[in-house]
Amino acid sequence: MSIPDIIDKIKQNTGIDKVAILYLCIIIGVGISSFGLGRLSVNNNLKNNKDINTVAAVKENISENQIVNDSDVPASSSVQSGEKKYVASKNGKMYYSPGCSGAKRIKPENAVWFSTEDDAEKSGFTLSSTCK
């Protein structure tokens, strides 16, 4: 059975002409295409979320002697004490030196401190290009 035969059979049974069948096929095709594109965008978002979850898991696995949260350090303690040389936001992917403009934008409750660049990089952070 060919496509023209199918169209003629539909026309006989429903009384719909060829133009209406064409419009119906276009509408169904656009709907299926939109659904497929929506599914593709969800897959890309899931990949990005997996990257974020991986960074979060790495942060959780770091031992307490490598990271000192700002809330755990008394206010009298200074950055030059040797323990806190680099800072990152627990919500971001970059780390900064304390004098960098990016470091000043991190809220104290979100700050994660590192003693060396290696500690920060092992935790999944990269050095900000503004602080090089």
C-alpha cells in the first residue's frame, strides 16, 4: 500500500481533504521535533549537574586538616597565619588569593580556605584568571 492509497483511504473514511492531512502531518511533526529537542536539552543539563555533583563530592571527601571554613576560625585569626592562603566559594569552581577582587565577593559563610594551591586544585577548583 502506497502513501497516496493511504491518503485516499483516510479521505474516504473521514472526509478530510489532502491539504488538511498535510497540515495535520506538519503539526504532528513539529510536536514530535519539539519534544525531541526538549529531551536533548534535559540531557545537557544533567551532564552539567553531574559535574557540579562531582565537585561537591570531592569537597566532602577532603579531610578537615586541609580545609578550614571561615566560620570555624576565630575573627582574631589573620589570613597571613599560614593556614589560609587561598579562598574559594563552596558554590563555585574557582579559587582566589585573599587580596584578589574575586575573593572579596565571597560571602564569609560560603568561603572555603586552603593552605596551598595544590590543596585547592585537588578539591576540584581552578585558579581564577583575574588573580594570576
